[in-house]
Amino acid sequence: MGGTGGITDMPVTESEALATLHRVFGYEAFRGEQEAVIEHVVAGGDAVVLMPTGGGKSLCYQIPALVRPGTGIVISPLIALMQDQVDALRALGVRAGFINSTQDFDERRMVEAEFQAGELDLLYLAPERLRLEGTLELLSRGKISVFAIDEAHCVSQWGHDFRPDYLALSLLGERWPEVPRIALTATATRATHQEITQRLNMPDARHFVANFDRPNIQYRVVPKTEAKKQLLGFLREEHAGDAGIVYCLSRNSVEKTAEFLTRNGIEAVPYHAGLDAGTRAAHQSRFLREEGLVVVATIAFGMGIDKPDVRFVAHLDLPKSVEGYYQETGRAGRDGLPSTAWMAYGLNDVVQQRKLIQSGEGDEAFRRRAAMHLDSMLALCETAQCRRGQLLAYFGQDPDPAGCGNCDTCLTPPETWDGTVAAQKVLSTVVRLKRERGQKFGAGQIIDILLGRRTGKVIQFDHDQLSVFGIGEELSEAEWRGVVRQLLAQGLIAVEGEYGTLVLTEASGAVLRREREVPLRKEPKRPAAARSASGSGRGERKAKTAAAELPEELLPAFEALRAWRAEQAREQGVPAYVIFHDATLREIATVWPTSVAQLGGISGVGEKKLATYGEGVIAVLASLGGPPGATPAPADPAEAAGPDQEDWPGMDAEPEPDDWI
Ligand code: ADP
Ligand code: ZN
């Protein structure tokens, strides 16, 4: 112990950063790498931060901006979200502003004046602004505490989010060498990481890589049969009334899926680059402000969306890479509450994506890279091991060898079987069709032949005369599709040309010669049942997931607090989570504070929110007549009967034929 001086019993003072976390944000402690990052930047160092979505990147620059003298400049490409980000900060009592093209002249002038007068803690700018000499001049007229470069992977030319404007950001270090810079991204690969450091010219930056695990997200992959109906079943059984994102690859399927969900009683809006900017902005804003809206989108949607209560992310088409999949699924459950990443994936996805790569733009190196990405994605889909483990290993982290206990393969371990003979049957059929010069046949024809089906196309080409005709009657069509899909994923068969013709690969020979065994995963008869890690069967209740793990008797309080919050949000024109997160409302319902001071101890209730909403929250609780126990809780309306799954009204009975192969 030190203490040679006279002051012996002075309390250990908390750091200014921690004090700010408590006072402004109302949070108890830093998470993971946050503390180390913040200390480093507060001390003036540069940092490159890799943290998964929901990991808490914002605090890494917001707190240094509050602690260091001057204004923190945040460079973000997400113009459409700046207003919400600034609103959320102001609700915390932080002096924040933004400058972008959505403002009129007067608004901009006001923010500029505030900055110059030193009245802003944080100023958000789009990267293209920094190309304007006017902006640089403005910045040199004020004092800057830190530069934060958000979504820093946009500097990477390999990523799909590449923005040329990001390349100009290297000038910040030249022009303001004394101001620390922090670059942040959720894109995790080493290559991207290096590219960020290089292109932003931050050779001395310290690198922080957070744990990429998102334990509250349950990862599941189901074999695709009728994608839209499967999605509907999933939503009705597990996520009724929840907000979520559904990703599709094409604009057309985005539109159709949104329509289908709406027709079946699930409110959904489309979002893709083909819609005009006004519609897109309106749909995004509804998603942020309403509770329980579903957005059906192409990958154009979601980057930077900081809605904390997205309860599910569903993929109706196979994503092109594990990075993309991870980013997209990471948008679920930022609040740490249970969430689901669900994907329907089938034979057509594999065939179509392989075709796209072959016929697509780009040079050979580009194609090879795309094929590598696809292979990793397929390996993730077809694995019989823990999916989270595969994901973490992909990002260079060590998974728990015992499995995660919260993915479909851990919850319902898939059975494997010896598929060598089945594989030989498929490959032999491919060999025989190859002899028919000039004719091109996809998986559909091969499966028809194996099953001994005399379809028009089988008869037309005399395929019922082949020795392989009808030799596969021991498996169902779905099972054969599973076999072909897995052979494609394992590279034992390939797709060629416009029609998705199946062809042999170099590896096929070993299988045909019986030199290689082919273990396959059994197709589940039904999609993996929904189960949470605790096995509490949260699918049975129609209540929102956010409330699901709350004891029954606390639900009325939780719902009353949500209703109060919705009213506040409406009055102020901000999303509900800007007032309080679900997690905070849950804690309030659980703790049942009876005084404003007691409320201040709850996570997510900082100084400003306590002052603004303290009385209101206490009044809501008081109106309920005290915590449960004193009076019997009213019946839970959410226990109402769930939907009858045998008979979904208005359901589109048309199967989606996979007829394009
Ligand atoms: P990211 O930008 O990395 O996706 P955010 O900065 O939006 O993540 O943080 C995700 C959520 O976690 C937010 O709701 C945020 O308020 C919350 N959060 C961040 N840090 C902490 C912390 N130390 N304690 C409690 N909640 C936190
Ligand atoms: Zn697992």
C-alpha cells in the first residue's frame, strides 16, 4: 500500500470514464474491452476496435468525447440514422448534433455555431462532408476531442459496403495529428482489419478485438421446403408480435414475402434499393418507432440500425458469406435478451449461388474469392457440429469444445448416416446423363430418374430406359434433395452453366470407385423444435419474447410500463427505446422501486432520465397498487389461445415450385 502522505483514508476515486458511465448512461460497469479502449483513447492514443454488433462500440467513443475537452467528431455513413442517434444522446443529456444533407441552411448554421462555441460534446458527420474544404475549415475553428470513424470497414474495397469517401479519411491524422482517432467495425476478418489500419493511415493504433460470441442469439438452419410458409410458422410459433428482419436476395421475393406476411396477419414492410428514398426512409422509421414490425429486406437494410429489441433475423436465401451472415444475424438481440437467427436453406440456394458466381462479373480472383466465401457458408449450413463453434472458429476464436447449448445442432444433435451408396447413385446418374450429348439436366431430372418417375421429360429422353431408373426408391424426394445439396456442399458434385447442369468433380471419382465414404446429415422430419437454452418452451406463449422470461405476476407491471413508454415516445416523436430499453423496464418491474432515488440504481437509468422520467415511472408503479403478492395479479391476456396451426386462414396454399433448375 502507498500512502506515505498525510491523507490515509481517502476513498479510491473512480476514473472519470467510469463516473461518466454511471452518471450519464446509468450503467453499472464496462463490458469486455470497453474499459481498455476508452482508457487508451482518453489518454490520446489511436485505436482500431473490432466488436460484434451489439457489443457496445458507441460508448468507446462517446465516453472519451465526454471526458476529453472539445467535441468528438463521429464520421458515419448512416445519414438516415443520425437524427435518431442524436435524439438518443440528447435524451441522456449529452449535447449532440449532426450536419448532413437532410438539413436546411438554418439548421446547419445553428449546429455549426454550437460547435464553434464549444457547446457540443458530439458532432456526427457523413464522410463525404470531409471532402468539402468548408467542413475542414469549420472543424479547425473549434476544438476536437476525438475522431471516431464508425463502420470503418467501409474503407475496405473487398466489402460490399465500400465507400470511396472513406479513403479521404486518412487526411484527418495529417491535419490533426494531436487528436486521437478511433476506428470501429463489426466486420471481423483479419484482412479487413489490416486494410482499415493501412487505408486510414493509423500505423500506431492499438488494436482491440472483442469476443465475437453473441450467446443470447440462437442459431438455427432448417431445410427449405416452402420458405414463406416455414417462415410464417416460425413467426407464429415463436415470435408473434416481435420486431424482426427477414432477408431475401431479390427485390421481387422481398415484395412477395412482405405481402404474404401481411396477408397472414403479420405486419411487414418491404425494404430494398428499388424503392424510392422516401419509402425506404418511412419504412425504416416505422421499424425503429413501432413495436413488433417486420421488415423484409435485401442486404441494403440494417447497417447501423441500433434498435436494441430486434427479436429475430430470418434468412430466406443463403447469404453469400459467413461475414455477411454474421453481420446480419448480429442485428438481433442487442439488448442481450433471447433472440433467434433462423435460416431456411435448400438445394436451389446452392445451385443458384454457384451459378451466379460462375456467370457473374469480375475476374478470376474475384470468382475464386466468392467461391471460397460460399464454401464457408455451406460448411456452416451443413455442419453436424455446434454452429456457434463454427462461427467463432471462422473468426479465429476458440469455441467451447462441449458446444454452446443454444444452437439447433446442440439442442437437437443431427443424426448422420453413411451416404456412400446414395452418393454413388447420384453420381452414376450424372455419368449416364453426360453421355447424352448436348442435353443439360439439373438436379430435378436426376431425382425423378432415381425415384423412377415417368414424367414427360423422363419419357421424352428415354430416361426410363437407363439402368439407374428407379434405383433410389428407398429415399423420399426431400431426402434426395438433401443428398444432392450435401454433395454440392462437399464439392463431390458441381454445377455448370446457365441451367444448373450437374457435373462430376475431381473428387467424384474416389466416391464412384468406393475409395471414399460419404457421411451425410439426416434431413430432419420436422424443422428443429423451438427451444430456448433453458428449455422453457417460450414458443408456447404468444407474449413478446421480451416479457417471456419474466415471472407471470410481473407481466402486468411490465406491460403498464411499456404502455407508458409508448405514450412518452409518441409525444416526443422518438423510438420507444430512446426512453428506456426493454431490459430496463424488466428490471424496473422486478425491483419495483418505490422512490425516485431507488429508481436511479437501475441499469439504464442515468442522471438525465431520472430527472425527466423518474416521477412518471414511480407513478405508473404506484397506480398498480404495489408489487404483486399484496393483491392477486389479474389474468394474463397474453395466455389467449395461440394460432391453430392446422388451419391458417388466408394462407397461400400454392407451393413454390422449384421449377427453374
Ligand atoms: P454496437 O454499436 O457495438 O452495435 P451499441 O453501442 O449500440 O453496440 O451497444 C449495444 C447495446 O448495449 C446498447 O443498447 C447499449 O446501450 C448497451 N450497452 C453498451 N455498453 C454497455 C454497458 N457497459 N453496460 C450496459 N449496457 C451497455
Ligand atoms: Zn451450439
